Amino acid sequence: QSQNEYLWQWNRKFKDYINLLMVREAPPLDWLCAVCKKDGVYKCHGCFNEPLFCTDCCRTQHQRHPFHRISQWTGSFFQETSLIKVGLHIHLAHDGTPCPSSTEYTSDLFDWSDTDENIDYDDYPEGASIPLVADSDHPATIIVDKSGVHSLSIWYCHCSGALNRDMQLFEAGLFLASFTRPKTAFTFSVLDDFLLDNLECGTSAMNYYSKIRRLTSSIFPLMVPVSQFSFSWRQCKLYKWHGFAHKDDEPKAGDLALFCPACPQPGINLDLSTGTATQPDNTPFWLFTRTLVMDGNFKAEHLHPVNPSDEVSLMDGLAFMVGDERYKSHLSVAQDRVQKSDCNNHHAVNQANASRQKLEATGIGGCACARHGCFVPHSMVDFQKGERQMNMDYALSQALNYNTDGISCVITFYDINCQYNKFLKDWITSSMYLSIPMGMNIIPGIGLWHVHGHQDSCYVQYASNFMGRIDGEIMETLWASLNIISPSARGMGTPHRKEVLDYQMNDSNFMKMIRITKFLCRKFKEAARGAEESKLSFQNLNETAHPDMVLLWEVEEALAQANRLEDPTAMDIYEVRLEKGKSPTRKQQELRLLEAQNCPDHLVTNSLSRRGAATWLATNLTIEESQISLSRDVKRLGRHPTDIQLLRVAQLRDKLQTHITSFLEMAPTYLGFGVDVDEPDPPVDRVHNSLDDYSDLDDCDHNPVKVQRYSEARTMLLTVSIIVLTIIPLPSNLGIDKCNALDVTDLMKEETALREGQANDALHAIRVHLGDKAVIFWNTVRSAKSQASSTRAWTQVHSVEAAVNLNARIYSKCWLQLAKLPDHDLLKKYLPLKKEHLKASAAVADPNVRGQRDATLAWFWSIDVQGDTSGNDWMTECECPPHPVILGRLVSHALTIVYRVNWLRTKALCDRWNEEVVLVKQEMQWSVNFFNHKAKQWCGRRDNAASTGRTRHACYAARQCHIYEELAAHAADSFQKIIPVIQLEVPVVS
């Protein structure tokens, strides 16, 4: 049944339902008590179907249900009241019966707690409308329950040897708010409910209690007394869950925290002495490797406490947040190293000195397992001044020492690992508070999302693609749930905030633990499918390569993997490399111009208004490229674009317009005030008009007849986009005469240099994509055996074609602008692009096929050979000579390099998927071992408690043992269903 069908039926029945709802507002027609059949006067809202009771039955029926809310019939309606008015008393001990040693009630009279607001009680009516009004003959205690705030009469046991009043309340399931004269208590159920609300919804204590007050009185919630929630309940729960109620030992660092069941933990789920590692020489290092991800979270701020000297810590350093004293000692002696990045500027590096005076902590950082997303116990730290290395050093050091005895290799993922890992071991060695287990190697990596913000060389050296099937970004998802509670923890006391964060992270790990079975089953299916597909792809690629080249590539791959730990640049064989210095990129040209400004003989050294002109000009080149990209996106929308597509193009258009406006505002600074940026654009050719020759490279059809049939929205969007594609006042657009009149001829030379770099960038991208396209044709399109595989193959081809076409448009625009600039001979080197230059097919990858003997390729494949005969500017290949069959053919050599890189990457993908299959199987075994280990622990606690006469402790231990046995049985059963041949025979540590 659909939602609409349900609503249609609801509309037809609505009147009947609303009438039945009103029937519940009145007593039943017979007015009889549901128990004794006498006249009824009280309705219970907590009992099923809200039965009617007489006074005596209401009291007796609720002796075991004292937290139900009742209403009294007034003659015209039911008015809320309290069970204390029907004479209900709660007797502690003696199974709820009155204490034989008690002759009278000796407790103090009920006294209201202070509220958080000034209430004028004259503004409220007197009488039964306030449900907590109590009779002075029955002194009452405030009990806070899930159903509301209740005032109840509590009678304590006065027998000889009776527990103190606070202990009697606690034994009855009531958590007291005072130890000496308790007047307020909380039921265990309301505390558990609050913790669950806090975990799942991020509800603060204030908001939760506000809800309780509204449940108590819907019209006068401010009259309900305010009670302070007891935050020590978290401590009770964690000590109980982790078995410290069963032993006298005090917990150590991280003992009150759960960790990942599927990560290798020697002595818990892995026995390196008798397990699968009996033959270490034959065991791959990655099988017993711990994978960690490091990250910082600047949402988890914390204000300076009001009275830090009065704060009491209940669980300092026992869970996930590190111990305060040792951490502060480390910070006091650690040097604040502000490391200048030689990669791109990154947020974590730039924020290293960020501080705010009102904040004690600007955020938190730490470690989690990269494969399953479990926080590592005792590895979370506070930031005092941004994400500094000294903070993350301490977090990593703690994580590396948590249950890693016997683990010799750890892979760490961090957003800035290319910088962070350089001197990590030196700094750890020099600190008395940091340590790494003896013989442990650390392999640095960068998550897939962040690595694309680095320099190109960082991708092959640090991307997780070459380390395993891990994205290295899982901690971002962990922060998302933690950020729900961070705002409410911002103003808490320091210990309380840490305990809240500890509890949140422990629950996150608990949810990962109970879901690990389903997670690993899904991961195994993905791994099996990925291994099969990557194996086929690699076999097809490997069969087309020359055997001699394959042998050479295998040697290179083995050397790279062996040397990557000491020299990350060994992984550069996985990248197509552009030799620096022969064909400078746009960034290199911009940097050269900026550095030249500091030279004494530079033309604009004495002109402050001209400093930074290179960056201003480079910004225009970026704007031009965005214009071309947006123009292509508009043309590819099709005749019936969706709202999402139109919205995306509109957002890109507005963003581009903002950049153009900002650029034009700066124009008078560099061009002088003699140029009017608001004057109509001069009549010049637009780039998209000059590229019609290869418009067929786009995925969409640009037939003029079909263009006329575009929707009204499409026409509007094209019109607006053409307006946005403004020709801005660059020297090449202004012309020689106007530049001379404005005295900006020096800017023409700078634009020429930048245009040269832009042309090199575009041609390099074209060469790489055409090489990729040739390999795709040769290995994927040709080998496609089904409609589905053929469709996927051609999708890859079209994607590459789109990239080629975009860079071709950028180059052509650059070439047109170079033609307008004087005093250079670059057009002898950079020729116009033609449609036939951009074709690639499977024949290009194999020059020995029929009809290819006399074939030649376009000029840009050997641009430097034409330009200065110094060699190929594209990709140098010092280690790998060209294939013997294609020796002497420069362009084919370049394609050989593309082929080699594709071979290496495809093999890496195949290897990683095969490793994933083996690793997931092992993780399944480790998970079962983990649950069995926990069950055995609780079994031992049960037996020990029973032998010492602690029956209740034994009951809880037995229940916990049963839970872990159930988890182990469920995991083993699920794993054997998905992998019938899996052998779960690794001995469980005893």
C-alpha cells in the first residue's frame, strides 16, 4: 500500500477517528471501577486503555507502578492529579511492604527545589491544576521518571543493619541527587532514556528536562521544580559494562573503552604465537597491519571553565580522551614547530597557530581504525591552538601503543601526511612522553578526498589506492555524529565534557561492534566482485603487453613497493611524469614572474600598483577556462534538462559572475583609470565559435535544427550564459595601440609568458587523455563481450573525449590570444589544433597493425623535438626503454609510458582487491575471536563471582557472557553462509 492510498483511506475515516478520540475524554457510561466495579473516579494514562479506578483500587493497582500519571473526574472533565493524593506510599526494602521497625515517618517535609527562572506564583491559579501539590500529612520526595516529575511519599527501612537512605534509594532503582538528606531522585530508566536521547538525537540535559517538565504539566511547566541531572550515571554504566564492578582493580588508560573487533589485537582476537602467523616468512606484511586514520575536528570547541580548581574528574584518561596530567606535561616541553609546507597549502597546516582567547580547546583530534571506523581508546586529544603537530604526535603515539604487541607495521592516513611524516620519528625519539613500539614501521598515506588537493606527486606516493581498499576518510563520518553533541558540550566543565565525548565515542564503537557482521559480509561481496572484475581487466591488459616489458615492469613494481617506506618517490613509476624545465606550466610561469618583481631591473619594481599583476593576469586565465567549461556544460544539457542540472549551471554561472566582477574591480589598479571596464565589449571572436570543428567530440548533439527545439528554460539559460561569458580587459583583448596609450606594455609580456604556460598545461592534458583513450580502445572496447561491458567501455571513452574536447577549447582560446600579443615567436612552436589531431583509436596503441606503417601523429606529441630538438617534453622515461618493436618512434614511446602506467595501476588495483578478499576473511575470523574472547572473560567473572558468593554479580556476568556468545554464533553462522569454505580455525587466545 502506497502512502497516497493510505491517506485516501484516512480521509474517508477521519471523522470516525476524531469522534472516537473525543470519547476517551469522558468516563465510560457505567462509571464503574475496572477492578471492583464500584464507582470510579480516577483514570490512569499509563495503564493500557486508560481504565477507570476507584480510590482504593487506584492505590493498590499502582503500588508497583508508582510513576503512572492519573487524572481525577471533577464532574465535568478529568483533571491531572498525583498518586500521592490517593494515599500511595513507596516502601523501600521488605518487597514493597511497610517496614516492621518503622512506627512513623521521620523524614523531613517535602521542600521545593530552586527553579532556573524567577516565577511569580501569584500569576498562577491555586488548586489541583498543579499536579505536584502535596498534602502536608504525607511528606513527599521528587522522583523524576520518563513519564514526568512525580511527588511521592517514600518510606525508608529502619531495621537494624538497614542501608543508608541513599543506598536504599539506589537499591530500589532510584539515583539520588543528594547523599545526606535526599529530596530528589531519578529513576534508572529516565537516566538511560536521557543517555540514549543524548546519543541518538544530541539532546542536551536542559532540553531533555524541559521535555520532562512539559510532560508533567502542559500548561504550567515552569511550576515543575528543576532538578540537576546526575552525570555520574555514565561512570556507573561504563564501569559495569567493562567488568570493573567484578574486580577491585582500578581501570588503566583506555580500559573503559571498546575497540574494533575486526582489527588485529594480539592477545585478544589474534594469537601470533600459535595462529596463522606460524610461518612469518610466508605471511604478507599487510595481513597483520593496523590501519589508522588521523584527523582533527574544530567543531568540538570548549570554553574556559569558570572554576577550574573546583572541577572533579571521574574518568580522566580511562576511555578515549587522554589523561590530562601527562598530556599537559608533554605540551609543556614539546616545541611548537611551525612547518612550512612544500606541498600545497592545507587547512591543518594553516590552522596550526589559530587560537581564540575565550576557548580552552579549539577542537579535538585523534585516531580511529581506517578500515572499520572505530575510535582508538586513549588517543583523543584537545587542541589548544589549532591542529598542531605536537597534539597529533601525542594522539598517534598513544594509538600506536594500544594492543599492538607483535604488530610490526602500521599504515596511517592523515590529510597532510606528506609533511607530517617527514620528521615524525625524530620528534618522537626526542620526547620522553612519546614512543613507538620497537621495530614498528609506519607507512604514511593520505585519504582519497584530500589527496587531490595536494601536488600531483602526492597521489602515487600517498594515495590509499596503492595501499589497500581504504578511502582513508572514514573519520569524517565519525565527526558528523559527534558534532551533534559538540555544541551542548561547549560550555560544560572540562571533566564533564570529556566524559560526554568518551561516552559518545564508546557508543559509536559499540554500534560498529554489533554491526560488524553485516558490514564484513557486505565488504566480502564487494571484494569478491572487485577481485573478479579487476582480474579480467588486468589479464586483458597483460596479454597485450610485450613479455619483456612485463618482466621489466614487474621488477620496477617490486622495487617501488620495497623502497616506498624509506623513499616515497619510488612510487612515482605509477604516474605519467612531465619533465620540468622544458615546457613550463602556468604555475611555474606565474611564480617566475612574481619572483622577478624583486629583481632590481624589473620593469614594475618601483610601481606598487603593478606588483601582483602576474597573479591578477593568471586569475583571468582561470576565469576564461571556467567560461569555456560553463559554455560546454550549457551545450551538453540537452533539450530537456532537469531542475538539478539547471540549478547546477545557474550556481556555476553566478559563481563565475562573482569572479568576473571581482576581477573587473581590480582592473584600474593594473591598467590605470584610463580604461573603462563598463564600456561595451569590443567585437572579437569568441572561443566557442572557433571550435565548432570539433564540437562532435561532445556527448550531446549540436545539430542546429535540434538546438532550435530546446525548451524555453534551455533558451533562457543559453542567453544568460552568453551574457556571462564576458570578454574582460586583458592586454590581448585591449590591443597594442590601447596598451601603448595606457603604458601597460609590460603586462603584455607577462600575459605572453602565462599564455605559454597555459598552452603547455592544455597540451599535456590532451596528450595524457588521448593516451588513456588509446589504451581504453585497445584493452576495454576491443575485449567487450557483452552489451553491458561494451556500454561501460564506451562510457569511459566518452568521458575521456569530453576531457580532450575541454582542453582543446582551452588551448584554442589561448592560441587566439597569443596571436594578438606582439614580440614573440611562440606561434612557430604552438600550432592550431585541428579535428584530425584529436583522434585516437586502438591502432594508435599498436603501430604494427595493418595500415599503420606510414602513419604519423600530430605535432604536439613531439613538440620539443620540433621546437628545440632537445627531446620529448611530455614524459621522460629514464628507467624504461621503449619497446623494441616501436623503438625510434617517439610518439609510440610516449604511448608505451602511458601503457606502462596503466599496467602498473591496473595490477595495483587487482592486487589490492585480492588482498581485500584475504583480509576480509581474516577480519571475519578476528571478529569471531573477539566475541569469543569477551565471552570467555565474562565467563571467568561469572565463575569468580559465584565462588565468592556474589550471586548478583554472577547473574550480570552470565548475561554478558550470553550476549557475546550470541554475537559470536551469529557472526560465525553469517560468515559461513557467505563463504561456505571459510575455515574458522585460528585458535582463540585463552
